[in-house]
Amino acid sequence: MRVVKVYQPPGKASPFEAFLAQQNPKLRQKLRWTLFRLAQLDRCELKEPHFKHFSLERYSDFYEMREKNTILVRVVFTFCGEDILLLAPFIKKESRDTMRALEQSISMLADVRRDPDYAVKYDFKEEKKRA
């Protein structure tokens, strides 16, 4: 099983965990389950409808985790070696939302490459206690 990490700037909350805390319990559970599955799948198994790899050269390092409840939730992620790094979570209302999240993800990934301490291990057990 791969290690799942989240982007977390020093002294600030992780955007993913802050986003997750704002969602309803059913959606939080679905997202955690999809993350757990993601940690166990090979890259070749990351296929639509639950995952999408971006093919444009500028965004080719990124994938999108997709979940649907009453809203469409997306989480942009990438691989750092064998680890998974969750970057920009968002609610998809229009097609521009994906482009904004991808641009945001580029700067987040640049931060992680400059300082690996920006990537913090995501603890599934800790999250379950809070829910």
C-alpha cells in the first residue's frame, strides 16, 4: 500500500483536510474510501469514472480523483516516487474550476519540490476519530 500525503504549508492547515472537514459525513466517508482504494491501485488501474489522468503536457504529472454525491468533488493529486500527494480539492461547478485547481496544483508541487516538508503523511485513523 502506498503512502498518501497531503500538501500542508508550514503553520497552516492542509487544504485537503480543511476541505474534507467542511463536507457532510457521507461524502467524507466516500472520499476516505476512494483514497484508501487509490493507495492500493497500480497506476494503470487509475481509470475513469473515478480517476482521470491529464494528458496536456503542462498538466501531465497530475491526476484527478472524482467523487459524486449531491455535488461533484474533485481532488488533484500526483505521484512523488511511489507516494501519492493530494494537492487541490475543489467542488466542480464549471469547467474553469478544473483549470484553476490545476494551476494551483502547479504552485503547490513547486513548493513541495523546493521543500519536501510541505508533504505531510495523511493519517486515515486520525481522520476517522475526528469524523
